Amino acid sequence: MNAGDEITIAPTELVAGGAALARIDGFPIFATNIYPGDVAHVRVTEVKKGFARAELVRVITPSTLRRAAPCPIAEECGGCDWTALRLDAQLLAKKRILTESLRRIGKISDYPSIAIHPSPLNYRMRSRLHREGDVVGFYAMGSHRVVPLAHECEVVGIKTARVFGGGPPSSAAAAEDRGAPLSVWEIDGRLIRGDQELTIRVDQFTYRLSTSSFFQVNRHLLGTLLRLVTGHAERVRKKRLAVDLYAGVGFFTRPLAQMFEKVIAVEGSVDPYATIEMVHSPVERFEIPDADFIFLDPPRAGTRKSVVEAIGRRAREIICYLSCDPVTFSRDASRLIASGWRLTTLDLIDLFPNTHHVETLASFERAQ
């Protein structure tokens, strides 16, 4: 098998990263834009010692898991790689990817049942558009070619997009949303339309966000996330100290501050509050104290082994871990279990429907 060869495959599963996996004489081939049950003609793009990658040429026999793609540019746009897959099949695939990661990466066979939290569409509160000449839109999959956004995007809820004025090629803007607050910025940070800050209210908490703020983009599931995390915190018997690692704008810090005598927020920018101590230091350099509740929401790469080990030593009652990558989560979960903790709850939160991305929320308690 060589790059450029065209072959017929029938994938059997979807894997972490979103590709479909097929095998020819036991040799694994990962292909995009196809799903389990498809019979498809693909072109090999890369051959390695242990696997190959391929791109779709055409579907010969469509899978029963397929649906008519709700977006006319679905196969071009790099934003929604699973949009032609039925929503129920997306959730089952994400659950399977999580359980396979736990078993294969974490070597964890004893895990709790997984609660699934689906999301409506039109969910994104923020999106970055790109400009190519007079065209505004999203990048095509795997390239910097701009696919024009000339129709309503069911993910963002934007009806149309256009270039404002005669700005530089780095600038792109969107308009005509569905009536929600809209701020439009150039890539260099200049405000074109709207407010410098957006105010977001989730349950009884209000947050002020700038364009540089990290904030979960799914507006429909923010309340779900908040209630799940505070629900775990409620189970802590002695609410003396909570530590919020990778705190960001303090989405979880502020609710925790109403529950605990003191909260330490590390790597965050949180509005002043009497019981919150801010630590402007990388998590890896922070000496984690003994804490009744430790919450962490690390980047996709997970957190360092030394940090996981420190959490395992310092947490007293409950550890709560929010992850955007099932593979790195499974690695870190295995390390917590090895240090004397038990995985007690698992929630799969579909913050990014129509894509392979998924959030996992887990809680750990001391093993008896």
C-alpha cells in the first residue's frame, strides 16, 4: 500500500480524534468523513509502519447511521466532522471512545455507569471566522482555505457573514445573528461592533468576558456543568478549603466560594470575592495544599504526572476532573487510582455536537 492508492474499505468503528477505523488484512486504516457501516472508496494519503491514513473519494454504500447533512458545506468545512452522522450514533460513539480509552490507555476496567448529557444545536457563544479576499467563513478541513459562510450555521446561529469596510486581510466579521448579544472583533483585537465585554448569566452567577477569556462555548450546557460540579462539592463533609486548578475566569470558583470557607484559584482571573485567594502561577509550580475538594479543568494535554501525584496526596475527600480529551483523562485517572483513589462518577457532556469532541466530568473518592 502506498500514498495515492485508491482502495475500498468498510470501517467498523470511530476512534479518538474522529476518524473511522477500517482494516485490510489486519492493517489499520484511518479515514475521515466516513462512518461505521459505510462501504467507501478512499484515497490513501499517508502510510506509516503501523497504520495508514486516507481521505474519502465517494461513498459506495451508505451506512444506516448516516443522515442527510443539515449543512450544505458539511464535507468541506472543518468545523463539524460528524455532522452527517445521526445524533444518537454520535453519542454512542463518544461513549465507546471514552470506555475504550479507559480500558486501553488507563487499564481501568472497573468504572461507573456513564451519564450522557446531550446538547441542542445553535450552541456556540463564540466563533472565529476567517477572511480570504471578500470571502468570510471557516477553514476547510485540514487546510487554510476559507469555506464561505453564505447560509445559516446551525452551530453558531449566525445567519450571514460579510466583510466590513475595506479592512486588512486579517479582519473578518459576522453580522445578522438571531438577536442575541453580538460583539464582532478583528483578529488584531480591534472592536468593530458591540461591547468590549459580554455579560453571561448562568443560574444566579454573572460573568464578564473579554475576547481573550477562556469560557466554555456551549451556552445550553453551562448550567448543567455548574450544577454537576457543585453537586460533587456538596458531598464534601468538611467544607474548609477547595482548590480550583486552571481556574480561568472563575466559572467554578465563584460557586465554590459560596460553599467553602476558602477557595484557592490557580491560573485564573476571578472577580474579587472575600473567600477567594488568587494564585497567578502555572499549576505545575503551585504547591498544592491539603484541601477537602480539588477541582481541575486542564488543557487537552491533561496535567503533568507530578501534579496528578500531588493532587492524590493532598486531596482529603473528593477530586473532580473536567477533561476535553478521553485519552489524556484516562492516563491521569489511572495515576489517581494508583495513588489510592476510586473513580466514582462519570458524566459525558456533549458540549460540541456534530463533532468528535466531548467533555468528560469525573469524580474520585478515597478508596476504602
